Amino acid sequence: MDVVNPKARTGWRHEREEASMADVYRSIGTRKGASRWRRIAAFLGPGYLVAVGYMDPGNWSTSLAGGSKFGYTLLAVALLSNMMAIVLQSLCARLAIGSGRDLAQACRDAFPKYVSIPLWLFAEIAIIATDIAEVIGTAIGLNLLFGIPLELGVLITALDVFLILYLQKIGFRWVEAFVIALLGIITVCFGVQIFLADPQWGQVIRGFFPTTEIVSNPEMLYLALGILGATVMPHNLYLHSGIVQTRDYGHTLPEKREALTFATIDSTVALCFALLVNASILILAAAAFHANGRTDVAELGEASSLLAPLLGLAVAPTLFGIALLCCGLNSTVTATMAGQIIMEGFLKIRLQPWVRRLITRAIAIIPAAFVTIWYGDAGTAELLILTQVVLSLQLSFAVFPLVMFTASKAKMGELVAPRWLSAVAYTIAIVIAGLNVKLLFDFVVG
């Protein structure tokens, strides 16, 4: 086990006793002695698991609403959100490789219990909120494709616990391959739908350049805040800092520097891919709905039912449903893994994998099942919005510790973040905190 020497890491109070995700820790070789491209390829994978969180069902509603209401204008916000995400996820890789800890372990070590325990509770609430959104998204996808009632669809999502167990048992690379394969299906589905929608590409390009109207128009600003607030998810910060350590990248400083470079390339490329998918949702909404005078589309089921008559092809709703189902499945896999990292990192609780995953999934399924049974479709739409507000409320409790740790020379040693990067990260953290507070205020007020 790679135990951190406290003399070499004077910023940490204790040695790291347990590796992050010990069952798959350093289980993937990094092809030492191979060509540079082969070594880069060995690091590809974790970034795509992280990218899943940036295109989860919770983001779909805000992108659909933004595209149908304001056309291509809010593409600039999607781009800005993605740039923020790239910086924060690169810090997650830096923390993991530089300190040998995931974010949850770092918080437990750095803060007294009266701080770390509330941080753990906030993180668990975020996992529950994330999981509820994924469960509902998957259930809606099953309903759109197979006509399965939402109540039954919510219960069916519990089965992915066994899928995760099986994939991890045969190797973590299989988990990554599963996620990447579903991402490929999502891309194909949106590619076909956008081809059918035939957007105005000149306006698409102009949409990536911000305008003052985004700030001056209150309704547009609210949707922009929604896109930004729902994009950077707290569980992704914990997840990335754990799964990066599945690579056996060595222990010397040059090896760690190389690992950090390759891990950053991986997450940056994957998040650009996530931007492609998020932008596709907004472009599809703009071309199919806004261009045809439907400026009030926000619910996933409604969007699916409108695609066939607007695009003139019966397969369009099916493609939308397939993409949503794949997105929901992917997101439940990564959220469950993040739950494992958070529970083990903050509390050092070691449970049997199937018990741990069953607990985290049950915590999400019970409220989702209750709402769908009691309130029906309208209730799930409201619950989906509520989960995004909950995530917004606690995001800063993950972002600020991450930026603080990676800016500390005592904690990070030679892999401390450069001052310019820390300054950018602190600015992002403050902006996210301010925007999310405003988003919460607007939600409470009306």
C-alpha cells in the first residue's frame, strides 16, 4: 500500500491509512517503457466517467428550456460552464496524484470532526439528489421506449447495482468501456436528431459568443444560471479524485508529473465531448422547438412527444428516449461509485460492495418511488428541479476545499497548483457560489 510519509507531507495530520477504492486501486498498468501514445491511452477512461455527470438527466431540462425559449443564445453559457469544469477536474487529478488522497480523505484529514462530519453530510445529500435525478431520468427513458410505468421504472433502476458489481469484478476497464460505449450511442442519437432538425449553423456559431442580453434579460439570466448551476456537480469532484488512482503510475516525482499531464488530457478531452452532447441538446431544442414557435418546452416527456411531428420522422422520439436511457444508466453507475468514495473517505467504513451499493441506491430509489407513486409525472418533474437546487446549495462545500488543498505547498509538495491556476480556481469557486446562491434565492422567492 502506498502510505504517505507525514514528514514528507507536513500539511497532512495523518498517514493515509486506506487507498481510495481499494478494490481497484492501482489495478490498471500504465505501460511503463511503452511509447508516449500508449501511455496516454492507458490513462484514458476516468475522464469519461466524470464527463457523464456533466450531461446527466438533470442538465437536460435546463438545456431544453434554454434552447426552446432563447434559441442558440445560451450556448455561450454551456461553453463557459465547461471551461470551469475543465479547471476544477484538473485540480481533482492533481490532488489525487500529488497527495495520494481523494477529496473525501483529504477533508477528513484536514478538518476537525465538527467540520468534516457536516461536509460528509452535505456530500451524502448531494449523492442522494444526484441519484434521484438519474433514477427519474432512467425511468422516463424506460417509459418513453417501452411504455413501462414510471413507478416500475424507478424500481428497475435498482438492478444496475448488480451490473456495476459484475463489471468491477472482471476489471475496472470494463466499467470504463461500458460508459464510453453508452456515450457513443448518445452521440449517434443526437447526431441523427440534429441532422433531421437542420439547425442554422451560422446562428449556432454565433451562439457560442456571449452577449450582454444574457445578463440584461432576467428570464434569460435565470436559465443561464440554471445551466451553469446544474453543470458542475459536487459528486464529480469526489469521483475523479478517486478513480484517477486506479492507474499504477509509479511513485517518483517525474512519474507523477507525467501521470498528472495524461490525466488532465483525459479529463479535458472527455469534458469537451460532454460539451458536444450538452450543446447538442440545446441546439436540438432551438432548431426543433424555438424555430417552430414552441418556446415553453422543458419537460423530457413533452420534448420527446413533440419531436416526431416537428422533425417529420417517427424514429426521432425513439432516438431521444434511447439517449435519455443511456444517459440515466451511465449517471447511476458513476453516482454509485462516487457514493462509495465519499462513504469510505469520510468515515472509513468498509462494507461489502453489494451492501454499500444497495444502501446508496435504496436511499435514492425510496423518495423517487414515493413521489412517482403519490404524485405521478408532475411530481417527478418538480422533484427533478428540486434535486438541482439541492446540488447548487452544497456545491461550494466541495469546491472550496479542493481549491484550498491544491493551492497548499505543504499538502501538495512539488505538485502544488501554480499560483495563476489557483487564482483562476478561486475565481471560479466564488462565481459558482454567487450564482448558485442567486439560483437558490430565485427558487425560494418564486
